[in-house]
Amino acid sequence: MLRKQIEIDGRGVEFKASAAVPRMYRLKFGRDIFKDLTKIADHMKEEKEKGEGEGSSLPIEDLELFENASYIMAKHADPSIPNSIEEWLEQFNTFSIYEVLPQIMELWSLNIQTDVENKKKLSRLSGK
């Protein structure tokens, strides 16, 4: 389980990544967070390779998926966050995918790396 504070609209917001996140995401949105984050990252990489940067147009679905993933990781860190993603987003004037997504992806990838390392250690200890 990892935590990271990310500045959004001038204030620090706590995010948490753990093995519970994919389940929470699936229960709330009926989707696979692994596929969704990979899809967003691929689209952003394509934009970067084409020379398009911040302010260019990602598909609206990508923005929604990004907001959903951010919400789940923030709610996981702070259960007092509203149960509605719309209420949570309402507290921000701006919520830039270009500023926040790289930090969310870094937190998520560190969590996955930690999970893989722990499984390897466990298999060595159990002799599997």
C-alpha cells in the first residue's frame, strides 16, 4: 500500500494505491482499472509522439476514465470523500489530466512493482 499527496487546484489531495483499488474501481464503475489506465497512457503517448501536448484533445472517455481512477484512489486514501464522484470533482476549479495523471500512474506502477516483489518473496519462502 502506497500513498502520495498530489497538488490539485492549489491544495494537497491524498491518493492511495493498494490491491483493493482494482476491486473498488470494478464495483463502482464496472470496469477494469488496468485496461483503463493503459488505454489513457497509450493515448497520451500517441499525442506526445505526434507533437501534441497539453491542451490538445484526448477523447472525452479518457478524461472520464482518468477522473474515475483518481476518485477511487483518493476515496481509498480518505473515506470521508463524498460517495459521488461529481461532488468530489465539484470542489476543484481545475483538474488537469496532464498534471495529475503522470503522478497517479507513478503511484500505481510503484504499487504494482511492490506487489510483484512481495509475491516473488512469498514464493521463495514457501518453496514454490
